[in-house]
Amino acid sequence: LPTVPIFGIRVSKVDMKATVSYLTEAVRNREPHQVITANPIMVMTALDNPAYMEIMKSAELVVPDGTGVVWAAEYCKEPVAERVAGFDLLHELLRQGEVYNWRVYLLGSAPDVIRETASRLQTQYPRIVISGYRDGYFGPEADEEIIEDITRSQPDLLFVARGADSQEPWIAKYKSRLNIPVMMGVGGSFDVISG
Ligand code: UDP
């Protein structure tokens, strides 16, 4: 995909439709992708945290979520096609998942929030398979068990909602073991979906 470098982070320039097509190919080919929905706070964090910068640089796909990132691309005279908001991409991927009966694992947020999110998404997208879900309040000692639960359920998509400072490092740390075509941090999205 064509990208524009913003402080060395390669941000995708394509629109929502092309982003979804690209990730559909990733699912078809079982190629693992960490998808980061970049906003200025994340870019600023990366600028004074080398470990976080490394995560942003090694993500297989970074999309321009924040309008500040869209603006930065324009400023570099390499405009992106449009803003690709994480919340919209989540829904577009589920809509696409309806066509292919994708399996989806939901990780993060409080227990009641994630339960309600799983139920509402299943109602809204009846043809996707919720392969599993679990809340996001756990420490590193639970990682092994959680990774096992996720991989056993063989999802096509994994959405992680734990706040940007922790969800992106968590995905980056385990992505080669998780080996899921689409692994994406979704911040507060489940709080919105669950109402
Ligand atoms: N969250 C979580 N585990 C944590 C901290 C936060 O699952 O240890 C969830 C929280 O319930 C919320 C989501 O992560 O659903 C995003 O949190 P927040 O809005 O605080 O983070 P931000 O997106 O602002 O970075």
C-alpha cells in the first residue's frame, strides 16, 4: 500500500474501501497484520518513547485515524485519500466479515462492557462468528492463558481495547505467536458499542 512517512512512521494513504480490501486479502492469505489507528497522541508518544516508536514502525499497517495525522500528511505534500477512523474501520471489517463468516475475538474493557459488546455485535452482524471474548483487566501473569484462549478459537480478526499505551505494546509483543490476519487496537470503542 502507498504510505507517507510521518516522523518515520509509514502511514497508509489509501481510503477506507481500499483498506478493507487490503485486509480482506490479508485474511485470505493468513498474513498477520498489526493494524494501528494513528492519532497525534500516539505519534507524540512515539517521539519521546523509542520502544513505542519501534512498535509504530514495525506495525504492518498504520492508518490515519486522527485528523492531526491527516493534516500532517497534507503538510508533507503527500495527502492521504481520507481519514480512516478506527471506529469506522472496526465496523467496516465486521460488515466484510458478514460476507465471509469471519471469526472475531474481542479482548478488553470491563467485563459487563465486553459481554454487552459481544451480544450487540452478534445481533448487528449475525453472520460473523464471535470466537471468544474477555475483559481487559488482567496482568502479565494472565497473558499465556489468554493467548492460548485466543489462538485456540482461531479468529480472523482480533480487536483489543485496553487504551493505546497498553494495547499496541501488547499486540506487538505477542503478534508472532497470535499469528492472526488482523490484530487491531480499538481503544474506547467497546464502551461506545455497549452504550
Ligand atoms: N481498559 C482495559 N484494561 C485496562 C485499562 C483500560 O481493558 O487495564 C479498557 C477500558 O475499560 C476502556 C478501554 O480500555 O474500555 C480504553 O480505555 P481508555 O479510554 O482509558 O484509554 P484510551 O483509549 O483513552 O487510551
